[in-house]
Amino acid sequence: MIASSRRSILKLAAIAGVAPLVGGMARLAFAGDRPYAPAETAWRRFETRTVISLPQGDSPAQVWLPVPSLTTDYQRSLEDQWSGNATSAELVTDPASGARYLHATFEGGGAPRLELISSFETRNRTIDWSSPTEMHEDPAVLQAALKPSSYKPLDGIVAETAQKITAGADSDVDKVRAIYAWIVSHCYRNMDTPGCGPGDNVATLTTAGLGGKCADLNGLFVGLARASGVPARDVFGVRVAPSAFGYKQLGANSPTITGAQHCRAEVWLSGFGWVAMDPADVLKVMRAESESWIKDPSDPLVVQVNAALFGNWEGNWVGYNTAEDLHLSGRAESLPFLMYPQATIGERLIDELDAKSFTYEMTASEA
């Protein structure tokens, strides 16, 4: 794993909800000795290793493991290799979303074992708000990023909330800034939410009381953006290295990344293309970076993260896919998203959020 380091502040996002968008280069205040703003970096190469060991038994089993599926200006998905005692194993590409995963079957019972090694390159994702340029995207991709999903309906309370938040916004950038600021100001990270949360927009707005984790909070950001007419999507992945800026909550702080899954978000903005967003990580810093729960986004520890994650993110994370309502090969029911290992033994689903009973471990290393 790479050691933490301090970096100069270069290209920054606007301070969402704190100050209006300004042209040219900007500088953020310091939070103690932590300047947080991802700058352009060289590519970094990583390798993740996932080892699955299911319980001994007589029933057939199946395993589905997400693999990095994205090749973009911030990620290069390279190679996937696997071994074990599977009856069959193959990489599958979902035709609707392009999401890739390893599907393995174990027909003879016994103690199923599978090891997957994925290699990829990442780098920081940055934006210069002062330099818009003509950008193009497949219209079908943009249309898909405007559609509802099972956990992101675009009517009812989601539409009503989006309309209230974006009232008076004159552009898509204004809409997105308003939604981002509303999430940071009104939602919170619920430490008791299992895993990354279910990502159910309606539940987050009602029964969950605006609390949750990244799939809930960034998922709500995506749903509200779509309901406002702005193409948006979740990017499901996992943290693979510490943050270079000293924030414990914004990185994987050991080679073991079994519980380091993280969902990010992005929106399509004219003149900028797909733009990085991560209000959930702002709320994570507010809730867990210090001993006390910070509830004011203008707190010095938070203000620079709040600004930088509106348009930027750090390359210490790898994206698996952007798929929603994914139909896995050999499995009847669809998944709201694929970010965790999945398995069945006979007809029984294994709890993907309980790595110990599932018996899997994930590690990461940097080349």
C-alpha cells in the first residue's frame, strides 16, 4: 500500500453550498495541516485479491464476484485471473450495463474455494470548472442515466423532494450543486446501517430518516438528480489505498479491504461530461473522522472535503460497474447493485454483508 503524503492544492471544485461557482483557479482553506484537494496524478497500478471459502456441504453452490469493468480517463481495467476447485468459472458481461463479474459453479458439494486476482490502474479525477469544453456521450447512455430503477423511483416523494431542492435553479450545474448541498446539510451517516446500505431512495427519505451509508446517500443524490432531469449514476467499487491527505475515513488503511466497499456518484454536465460527486464521503468525515460528530459543513475539518468532492475524487479506489437491477447469470432474482461478493448454497442466499459467515477476504496491494 502506498504511504500517506501531503500534496499541494491545484484544481478544485466549487465550494458546494458554501460559495458560488467562480472561474479560474481557487484555493481552499486548511483544516489543521490537511489540505484536501485531489490534483492530477500519474497512473497507479493496483492488484486486488478475493478469496472465497464456502462451508463444507453436499449442496451445489454458486459464486458471483464483481470485477473492475470500467476503462475511463480515471481508470484502466486490466486483467482478471482465478483459480480454485470450481466445476466451471467464466467472466460474464451484462449486455445491458457492461458490468463484468466472475461466475463460478460448484456442482459436487465439498468445500468450495475460489480465488480472484484483478489488476487495474487508477488516478485522481479532477475538474477545472473554468474551462468547459464540448463533450459527447452516447444518447442511449444518457437516457439510461435518466431512467428510474427499483430503488430509485422518479415520482412520488423523490420527485417532490427534488422539485423543492432545485426550485429556482437555472442550469444543470445549479441543480446539482443544490442537491449536493442539501444532502450534506440534511442527511447523515448512520453508523448502524449494515454494509453500504440498501440504496432505497424512498426509505432514505422516509423510514430511515435521511440516514444511511454511501449506497443510500450517494444513491439518493443520483435519484434526486435524475428526477431533476440531470443524467446521473452510481459507480460501485472498493477503496484500495489510504487517502494521500491524511483523512482516515477516505481511504483503506490496511492491505485488508474486506469491508472497504464504497459507492461513488457522477453526473453528466454539458461542457464537462461525466463529473465526479461524493457527498456521502463528506458525511462520513463529519460523522466519523473526529471523536465528536460534526454537524456543521463549514467546520474547518470538513469544508475542504465538502468543496473538493464536488467535482473531484481521489484515485485510491476502483470502480466495478454502474449497473442497477442487475440479472446475474444462473440466479433468478435481480440485484439492486453488484458491489459485494454473492453466493448461494443450494437454494440459500449467503449474506454478502457478513464476510465471516460467508468466509471471504479481500486484500489490495500497489505495484
